[in-house]
Amino acid sequence: MEELNRIFCKTGFNGVKTLIQSGNVIFNVTADEVNGLKQRLEDILLQELGFNVEVFLLPFTDIPKMLDANPFGDRPKDKKIKYYVSLLSGQPGKGLKLPMFSEKKDLELVRIDRNIIYVISHQINGSFGFPNNFIEKMTGFSATTRNWNTLEKLVKM
């Protein structure tokens, strides 16, 4: 994350913050800079790191909205359940019926908002499912997934 922070600062972005090893970078841009920003960042990361990195952009103000929309309800904190939010590179069609379960029943898709999917991961045989591959297979879009706790930490930064 230090390297990612350095790259963003070196490239001229302001207000750069990174959170643990989450791959999240918070930075400021003007409305004029948003157009083409995804491709620009992917080009910069390829040049700096030497490999392709798909970038998912989300206005910071959307994160508290995602937390407020909490489709998980007032479920008690349970050590055998993890909550995730996955961002897709596109918007899936209406063909996904919810709730949707993975074959092992360790993943439960509970809500889709445009290109955002809310997922519950159930511990089975001592391990949790991680939703990325399942979601990409079901939607046909690439995804990046964050733990609910990571999103809560981001808004507190």
C-alpha cells in the first residue's frame, strides 16, 4: 500500500490515503478529471508496476450510502458469517434471482444495486467462501470485493 500511495502522490493526485492491504486508494479529483480517469489510472499502474491492474472507481460519497442501504439488516455479529460488497465492471441483467446461493451454499447473494452486489459468506467446514469468482461467473463481469468491515473503516478515515 505504501507503493500505491507513492504512485498516486507522484502522479499528482491530492488527498491520497490508503487503507491497510485492502487495495483501496482515496484521492481527490475535480469533475473535469473524472472523464477517462479509469483508463489513465490503469495506464499509470501498468507503467509503474509492470503488470495490468483493473481499476474500479467509486465516488467516496457512495460508500456511506452503501452502508446505509445495509441489506444485511440487524443480523447479530456472528463469527461464522462475513459480509461483503462486490463492485462489478458492468451492470448485470435482470436474470439473477435473489437470494442466490453458490453450489456449496457458502455464498448468498442478497441484493443487487446497479453494479453493486451484497453477499453473505457462511463458514462451512472451517472456511469462508470468497465471492469474486462466483460473482464473475454468474454475471459475466469482473469484480472486486471488499469486506463490510473495510468499508466501515474507509468512511472513518
